[in-house]
Amino acid sequence: METNLIVYAYAIYLPVTLALTYFVARMLFKNGRVFMMDIFNGREEIANATNQLFQVGFYLLNIGFALVFLEIYGYLNNVQTLVEKLGFKIGYFAIYLGIMLFFNLYLFFRGKRKAKQNKQMDKLINTPPAPPNF
């Protein structure tokens, strides 16, 4: 009975974590495109390419973490322990995804701030000096 429950646990855990990863990645990078366009001064090609590279990295990192965290320790004697273990594992994975989401948002805002600073520096450099008042 225990082996069957572990197989059921894996059959539930993997699709749920993959679906969560897909949902978060889709939301983050669909909306992150706006930040990328701002960071790269409206240059659509570079913004899209960078956004897609971030997305691939996000998928690799999170799916890899889900697979590493796959192993179920202890005994699954009944459906109750199955549900409790899955709740624990999927809950931790959801927390991890939330942390990754906020980390990516931090990177987007940091890039936006850097782009704004660069625009201000360009403005200062390209502004001709004011004539002296005598």
C-alpha cells in the first residue's frame, strides 16, 4: 500500500509544481516585459530577448528545485499522511516560488532605477553649459 501511495504522491506533486511554476512564470514575464521596455529605452528586440532569457532561467531554476525536492521521506500509511506530506511539500514550493517572484521583481525595479539614473546622466552630459551671468 505504501508504494502505491508514494506513486500517487509523485503523480500529484509533479503536475501541481509544474503548473504553479508555469503560472508564476507566465504572469511575471508577461508583466515584466513592461519593465524591460523601460530599462532598454523602448528597444523591443533586446527587451524581448532579455525577458525570454530571464524566463528560461526561471523555468530551469524552479523546475530543478521542484525535482530536487521531489523525494518523500517517511512512511505513507494512509491517505491522510499522503495529503499532509503533499501539503507540506507543495506549500514549501509555493513559498519558494513567492520568494523567487519577489527576487525577480527586485531585479526589474533595480534595472529600472539604473536605467533612470543613466537617462539623468545622459541628460547632464548632453546639456550645454549655461552662459555666465555678468
